[in-house]
Amino acid sequence: MNDVTPSSHDDALGARLEQRVANLEKIAVSLPVVAAEALLMLSLFLPFVTVTSYSRDDEVVNLWQLGLAFFGVLPASSAGLSSGDVDAVGVLFGVAFLGLLVVLLCSIAGLVVVARGHVSARAARVLTAIGVLLVVGAAGAWLVIGLGSTSESPWLPEAGSLTVVAGAVLAALVTFLPAFRGIWLRH
């Protein structure tokens, strides 16, 4: 005979439905997370700015070169910057760009945690702080590019500077929007 009662059938159907909804929610979070991770990783290696000069050829610089040259680790000429002694403003910009690099790497790691799901409250606070720093860092990088474009040695944004912004926006959406946040937080 049939051992399935109407109540147990409804329970099994409800459990399957809950599992399907959980799978769809995971996909809904995973897609923007993977896109944000890809954009942030690309921004690390794509050209960040083109430094134009009247005295030499234009030079394309990525984010690594920019941060290390301002900070004095690499020669300034390797990042298209004027050679000479490293000044306090250069060190400040170098620290800011290296900070952006660290925040980008932390954001990529944090997005892996978000994609995994079931994030604790403490980890959610850390991810929120990283998200805020990423948005501020991306905005700051564009501010520096804007300041550089008004001087005698203008900087022109390249693909890397655009992918930083796009990745930061996607990461912020996944991190801050309640619809996404409710899915990846541990209940």
C-alpha cells in the first residue's frame, strides 16, 4: 500500500521547494559576485592611466606601477612620472594607491566568502567596511586622475580605471543592498 500520508507528502514537497528557492538565491548572488571579482581582478592588470607628456612619448601605467612608483619602490620613470626625488605628496599618493591595491585584494577575498554564503555577523561587518573602503578608494582614484588631467602632465583614464569603478559598484550592490545581504547572511 501507499505509506505516504498527505502531511508527509506536503512536508517533502515543501522541503524540495525550499531547496529550489535556496539554489535560485545562491545563483542570484553568485552571478554579480563573479562579475565583480572578474572586474576587480582585471583592474589589477589592465592599464590604469596613460600619462602624456610633451617631452616624451605617452606611457601606459597599471595600478601596481602607479602605487609603487609614487611610493618610491619603482623608479618614477617606470610609471610615466617625472623623475626626481620622491616628495611627501608622492608618498601620500603612493600610500593611497597601495591602499587601493590592498582593498581590491581584500574585496576579492571577501566576495569569495559572500559567494559561499552563510556569513557570520562579524564577517558581515568586516565585509561592509571593506565595501566602504573600496567605494571610497575607487572614487579617490578617479579624483586623483581628475587632478592629474588638469596639470601639465595629464593623465587619461584607461580600461583599468573603469573596471575598478564597475567592480566597486557591483561589489557595493552585493554588499549593501538588503535583498542580496539577506541571502548571504547567516540567519
